[in-house]
Amino acid sequence: MSKEYKKISIHQKLEYLINDLVDNELPLREALKEFETLYIETARKKYNGNKTRMAKALGIHRNTLHNLCKALNLE
């Protein structure tokens, strides 16, 4: 990652991403599903699949994480 990218805020990074999604006319539901999938998969890698630790890091209950993974077909 470049130094310039690391210097910009998370808000600015998300703005760039969102602008790209809107330009490509990606429906909101698909964008949210993609974001949730990548977010959970990243947490899964970081915490080696430990759902209790993943849920804590994501700020949700473990059962909520389980249901979300099921809804997104991540299990």
C-alpha cells in the first residue's frame, strides 16, 4: 500500500469506493452484500475462524454472526 493511501482517512477511502460503485451502477443491496462478505471473510482470516473472537471484533453477538454467515452463504 502506498504512503499516500495510508494517509487518507477511512471516510475518504470509502468515498472513492462508493463513487466507483455508483459509477458502475451497482445496486445498493449487492454492494452491501459484497461489503459484508468481504468484511466477515477478512475477520475470519484474522481470527482463524474463531466466531466468538470475530463477533467481538465486529461488535455483534456470536449468534448474529452465525445468522449473517448463513444468510450470505459463507458456511
